[in-house]
Amino acid sequence: MGELLQQVAAGLATGSIYGLLALALVLIYRSTTVINFAQGEMAMFTTFVAWTMLHWGPYWLVFILILLMAGALGALIERVVIRPVEGAPTLNVIIVTLGLFAIFSNVATIVWGGQPQAFSHYPINDETVKLGAVVLSVHDLAIMLFAALIMISLYAFFQYTPLGLAMRATAQNSTASRLMGIRVGRMLTLGWALAASVGAVAGMFVAPIVLLQPPMMLAVILYAFAAAVLGGLDSPFGAVVGGLIIGVTESLVGTYTPKEWLGPEMALTVTVCIIILVLVIRPTGIFGKRVMRRV
Amino acid sequence: MRLSSPFALRLMGFALLAFFLIYWLPFSHALPDGLPMRFGTYRTIQASIACVWVMVALGLNILTGYNGQISLGHTAFVATGGYTAAILMADQGWPFWAVLIPAGVVSGALGLAIGIPALRLSGPYLAMATMALALAAPQVLKKYDGLTHGTQGISVRGGWSTAPGFIGDTVTQDQWSYFVALFVAVVMTLIAWNIVRGRVGRAFVAIRDSEVAAAAMGINVPRYKTIAFAISAIFAGIAGAAYTQVVGYIAPESFNVLRSINFLTTIVVGGLASITGSILGAISFKMVDDISDFLPLGEGPMAEQVPWALYGGLLIVVVILMPYGMAGAIRRFQMWLAFRKPSERRIALGGPALGIVAAIAVSELAGGSLGIIVGLAVALAITYSLWLPALVRGGARGYSRWVAALRGSRGPPGFATPEDGPSDDRSDAER
């Protein structure tokens, strides 16, 4: 029982990271129906910038600065390369994000080199905390805490502020929002900025675990995509739940399936099979809205 | 018969293409004596792999471009075909020509199996489900190593197709593999052409444009959507078999999910719902590998990263400026040309003509990809000099105006706005 709880807790910690990045994907998808495949690489890039800045300043100051810078980066990307393809087929926009992916991952390697770097100025140490039968590192706890914090503040922002309301309106019906006087273009830019900031947080938490290196977000972004799809692409809540489900499933499959023909190496395969199964039963994800089509 | 009649032009075009593919590409390094030819064997292998990617792109374009179903899992189909071929050739001793059909059949069966659950999914959900396949493929291949030889992969160098008798004396193994790949690619192109122009292809397009309308016209929507998946997988499987022949070796890591994503990029850049587009996209994608050969980057990480960073930038520019890919750009160029003054037409056509000459000349002297890039630059520079004033004027009025000028009706040809693409090109892949 203790072993099971331990595995679930470990799964929840990694799942929170997937969930955070999935949340970033959903923020963009809701307003523009585009999967931003560059999300993970943007986060990796900002984390590298943070790593450079940590040589000069304290962690929490850098953390806040990076959130702002990531937001600015997201806004810039939306204005410069996403805006021109606004009316084009969605597939074209996805290809643009893939182009960004190539740029960020390769520029990061050119600037900072391909060697893994320890994210050493990280203030949260490796000490563990005992919660009942479960032993968790402080880092894992911090991840879960931050994921929850971001979820709650985003929820409050969308639900209780006029700006959040305007953004939700834009996501729901951009033509009507424009007629109501909402600056739709600005809302889209803001959406990208928010998503980039949320992604940057995920990057800052992944780096201490897997070492800071250009391909570090590659697996994470694929899992985050899976999480967002599993939860339903228009539901921010679903994205986080999807991330947690995937994290826990992976952790459990790795531990409890027979080693001869499944085991840890096949954890990913089993997880994606489960996702496909869920999708076949619920084609728009667990919390996704069913789309009615008028002919 | 006049030399400029459409038939004569087309004939000359085909003759030039045949010369290029059958003689110049595999053999030309032997032509001028004493010149530093570093592009002999290497270029032949690159061209053979380009033939393989052309087949994958054709299959994916039938599924995504014509039928509107997105797939991020095509490496799994390529791997299935490739492994079927490799196991039959290396372990069972089958000849190459005999394994093509089993490779297609096994991969097609997998496509059928994926196509049925895919009926319920669309857009990003379908993309995720197919990407799952691509994610799982390398792991499955590594884990069940009784059949697949695990991480070490399978080498077919002992059992691959070699040139028969007298031909074997004149061509090397790489050149022979190139001809094999070219032959298979040409046959598959003809098959693809016939599929998309026939009843089945029209059913695919009808389903893509509106499933309800297609069903009302009496098309069995689930059946044709599943068939599209199967056909697409057959193309990828046969491409996989050709890949095994060309490379002589196959391993789980040859097929990761990033390559799947690249296939999708290929057909969007080339042009969705277009046979020409699939071919152009696959070839241009293969050329990215070569950029590092002529940029002064030296060895090490710079030589590997800079071309791909440039590729990313190029991808964005191409997609912004040519929403319908290269095929759409060519079509638009033809339309534009039909309504021009003869003087402008001469300049516009002279660009590509001089470009081809420059491409051949430079690649003979310095190497294949540099030649193609220089040729492209010459062609674009001459052709687009006609619109330079308009572009400068647009640029002076701000970024978005400039992009609009590039894409708009008064901008250069080939840069269609989404609104004026031909209806056949409009893709619902994402809806």
C-alpha cells in the first residue's frame, strides 16, 4: 500500500509538469484552435535565459523577470509570425509553430551549447518530507504547489476580471466580441503571452530534474499534448487533470506490469494506448465539449 | 510542329527531367575531369532517400490533403514496411522485388486497423491518436527483439538487390539502389495520380469538403475514410521497403516521432492535395541536410544546428507567403503569366530558365545543393525584379502592409491569399 501511494505521489509530481505545459497549450488552443508545438522549446529557451541571469541575481527575482520576459516573447511571436497566418488553414499555423520549434531548439544549442547544465542556483534543496506513508522531495511538493497556485490564479483571472471575461468571449466567438468592442487582436496576443509565461514556469521546474539542455522539453511537450487532448482541448481544468492522469498511469504501469513483456520501457506505449482507448470512447477528451455541427 | 507549342514544350520538359534523373543525377560526377567532385556517391544516396520520402509524402497527402484526415504517425507505417522488408530479405532470403508487396500489405493492414478507430476522431484528437503510434513504434521494435533484432537493427547488405550482369559492371551499388528507388517512386507516383483522379479520389475530396454532403451523394463515408488510411499506409510501407534497400540497414531509432512531424511539414510546404506538391516538398526537405555542406560553418555543433535554425525560419516565411505551398505558388504563377504583356512574360520566364542553367553550372563546379540554391536565387531575383517597386512601397508602409503586399493580388505571383486558392486546394484537415 505504501509502495502504491509512493508511486501515485511520484506520478502526480511529474503529472503536474505535464499539466502545466498542457495548460499553456490549452490557453492558446482555446482562442486560436492551434496546437503550439513550439511551447516546450519556448519554455526551454526562457529557462536557458534564466540560467544565464542566475549568475547575476537571486532566484526569485530572476523567476519573476523570466515570467515577464516569456510573456513578452509570446506576445512578440503572436504579433510577428502568427498574425500573418491568421486567416490561413489551421495546418499552416501548426507548421509555423513547428518552424518556431526548429528555430528555438537550434538557436539554444548554438548559443548555450549542447552539454547538459546543472540548474545549480535553484534554491529549493533535495530534502525530503514524510507525509504519512509517502516520502516526497521538497522539489516535487513545490511543483504541485505551483501548479495548483497557477490553476487557481488563472481561474480567478478568467472568472472574476473584466479582462478575463473579454478573453473568454474572444475564445467563444471572436466576431461577436469584436462587435461588442473587445480588441480581439490584443486578446489573442495576451493569450500567447499568458501561455508563454505558464510554459516558462514549467521549464523552470523541469530543468532541475532532467538537467538543463536543449532537448529537455521534447518528451514533456509530447506528454503535455497528450494530456491536453486527453482532458479535452478546450478545458484548462481538463488539461491539468489529463497531465495528472498520464503521470500516474505512467508511474504505475512502469512498476506493476510484468517485466518480461511490458515493464518500464513500455510505460509510454501502454499510456498512449490508454489515451487512444479514452479518445475512442470520448472523441473530444474527458472534459471537452462535444461539438454539434450544423449543416 | 512549332517548337513553342504546348505539346513540344511538355515533351522537352519530360526529356529534360528524364535526362536529369536518369543520367545527370547519378552519373554526372564523372563528367568534367579534374574538378573537385565531392558530390558523387553522396549525392546519389541523397537522391535515393529523396525518392523514398516522395513516396511517403504522396501517401500522406492522399490521407491529409485529399481526405482531410491528419496523421502524425506515418513513421510507424514506414517502419512496419521497412521491417517487414528487412526481416524477409535478411532472415528469409527473399529478393527485394518480392518483398515490396508484403511490405505494402502488412503496413496497409496496420493502416486499416488504425483507420477504424480514427473514424471517430478528427483534428488534434486524431493527430494525437496517430502520434501515439509513432511514439510507440520505436519502443515496440526495441522490446520485442526476437523478430526485430532489437536496438541493433537489421542489416540487409547481404540480401539487397544488386545490379544484374552487364549493368553491374557499369554502375555502383549506390547508383543501382538509386535506380531501384527511382523506379518504385515513379510507379507509385503514377498509382497516386490514378487514385486521386479516379472515383476513389473524388470520393476522398468530397468527404474532406463535407462529410454530410458526401454521404447524401451516396458515398459510404466510413468505408472511404478507412480506405484512405489503408492506401496511405501502403504507400508508406512500400517507401519503407525502398528505404531498407537504399540505406541497407534499419533500426528503431530511424523512425522517431519528429520525422513523422517532418512528413506533415513536407506536404504542407509542397502543397496539400497536390501530387506535384508532394514531390517538391519531399525533395526540398531532403535538401536541408545539404545546407551545411556549403555554409562556412566548419565542423561540430554549428554545422548541425545552423541549417535547421535556417530551415525553421524558411518554413515560417514559406507558409506565410505561400498558403497553398509550392504547388499553389506554381499554379498562381501560371495564372498570372497568362495575363501579362510579352515583355514581362519574357522576364518572368527568363528567371527560371537562367536559374536552371545556373543550377547545373554551379553544381557541376561546387556541388549539388549549392547549385540548386544558387539557381533558385537567380530565378527568384530575375522574376521578382518585376515586383520590387511594389514590395518596397509596401515595406515603407509597415510590417503587416508589407506581408499583405507580398501575398495580395498586386504582389508577386505565387503568393495567394487564402481566399483565392482554388477550391480543390482548400483543406479541411484541421477541422
